[in-house]
Amino acid sequence: MGNTASTTKGADDFYEFKEWGKPELAIVPGDLLVSLTYSPYEYIVIKKEFEKKAPRGGENKWDIPREEFSMDQIIGAGNFGKVYKGKMNGKVIAIKISKGGQMSTKEFLAEAEIMKKCQHENLVELLGICTDQKQIFIISEFMSNGSLLDYMKTKKSLQLDAMIGIAAQIANGMAFLESKRIVHRDLAARNVLIGKDKIAKVADFGLARLLPSDQNVYTSRGSGFPIKWTAPEGFRGEFTTKSDVWSFGIVVIEIMNKGREPYPGIANGEILQKLESGYRQPKPENCPQELYDAVISCWQENPTRRPSFASLYATLRSMQIV
Ligand SMILES: Nc1ncnc2c1ncn2[C@@H]1O[C@H](COP(=O)(O)OP(=O)(O)O)[C@@H](O)[C@H]1O
Ligand SMILES: [Mg+2]
């Protein structure tokens, strides 16, 4: 590219780029581009909104005023709230809104707090938080191909290598959480998002928790958890990174089975007993033995015998045809 357009503050809220060049090649300082037009003159005009340009610093750097973003159509409704597609400074965004009532403000803000710590290429990126009198809005990057679950259901022709690639990216994102002592507790295909070029990012930190500094387990007295994705110890309220590893094994099978629900034909109420008797989901037909072996290692009854996400990532990477 090498386009070193210099900027000068023009009249009102315009920047003038004193150089020829295609608009898409212009190097734009800051990320608050609103619109870009190629003028008939020898410069490119970029409309700026100056008050937004001021760098947000310190504590308030995540705060977004309500008028800075639009909410267009609804794209998802999970257990805890609604998700909309919208726009902020010309960029497409996703906005998650607390339902109110069912979930306390404190819990919803805790989700955003965790997301602030999750800056990694395979974790969905928080862009900001907006609070008004009634609601809280969590603003994140928009992932154009939606949830992995929907993606797998519609992309029937996905190659094995692409499936392993998606699983490897999830393991990579989870390895980051592992290193930050964050347990996710809701890892499932519905909570992984797919962007362009089969980029996969772990999302939905609604149940995620930071582990206490003195122990590797988060104990929960709450009753709501995703039965078919939860490790046996989770039924007793014990959650660790190793219970996320268990869920990861379930996700790999979801991928290989093109988004089919885990343990088809088995009711939630029967799962724990089945698992305790040693039952595990069988190998999907198209699943290489090596991959299934990795999955089975995630489903060791003893959590300490399950692999780390870091090693799962290495294992999956080594299986990819590069
Ligand atoms: N950043 C995003 N980009 C695209 N789709 C999203 C995004 N965030 C959420 N969604 C959609 O909304 C659904 C629910 O979002 P999620 O964060 O899992 O909420 P909940 O806590 O209610 O389950 C997802 O399964 C996905 O389809
Ligand atoms: Mg969800």
C-alpha cells in the first residue's frame, strides 16, 4: 500500500487527504471513519465526528453513549438476552441487551467485565458497554457467519480440514482463557461464532468466571447449566478449566456431526447416570480416529487426566494439512 497521505484539519468536520489514491488505500488515522467519498478534487475527503475522536481514557474507555450506535435487526435470542445487529462509526456491530428481571444488572456487567480481559484472535472482541436507565448494552464485533451451530447445519459440504481448523481455533481461544484463569462454563457450538474465512471465536461469557487466586475450581450453587455439555463434576457444582475441556470434546462431536444435538435420543435426565456407567458418545463416521482419541481424552472421568487446551491446540494443529 505505502500510501502516506498526510492529514490536515479542514473546514468543519472534514479531513483532507492531500494525495491521490483510491479511497480504500488511504491510511486513515484513528478508527472513527464515518464516511469516505472520493471527491473530484485532488484529495479524499473523510468526514469525522470530532467529539468521538477524543481518546477514551482510564476507567471510561469502554463507555459508549447510546446515540453513538444504531440497532437494526435482531440476530439472536439466547437464554439471557437478545442480540441485535447494528452500526457504530460505520462499522457493523453486535449488541447484546440484558433481558432485565431474569438476569440482574450485576451479572450482565460481570459478563462485560470478563470480556474486557479476553483480547485474543479467537475470542469475540468487546467494543464497549452502554448503560441507560433501563438496559445495558454489550457491544462486540459482528461475526458475519453467525453461530457455529447454525453454520454447521447449513454448510453441509465443509471439508474435514476446515472442521479441524475450526476446532483448533476454539482450542486456541480457550487456551488463552486457561492462561487467564477464566472458566467459560458454557462452551458449545451455539456459543462459538464464525466470521469471514472460517475464523472461529469463542463468545457468550454469560456464565464465565474468574477463578479465585487460591484454587482452580469455581463452585456454583446455581442450578442452570447446559446438561449435555457439562462434565460430571459440573453436576456437583464444580467447574474448572478441565470441565471446559470436557465441553470442548462435545463441541468437536457437534462439529463432526454437522450441528446435531449431542446424545441424540437420550434425555437430559438420563445423562449423568449414563456417563457414570462409562458411556460416551460414539465416534462419528467421518471422524478420524486420531481426532476421536483427542475427544475421548477430554472425557476422562478424572478431570486432572484431561489434556490442557494448550496441548489440545497443538494436537489439532498437527492434524491439519498445512
Ligand atoms: N457478535 C456476534 N455476531 C454475530 N452473531 C452473534 C453475535 N453475538 C451473538 N450472536 C448470535 O446471537 C446468539 C446468542 O448470543 P449469546 O451471546 O450466545 O447470548 P445468550 O447469552 O443469550 O446465549 C448466538 O448464538 C449468535 O447466533
Ligand atoms: Mg449463548
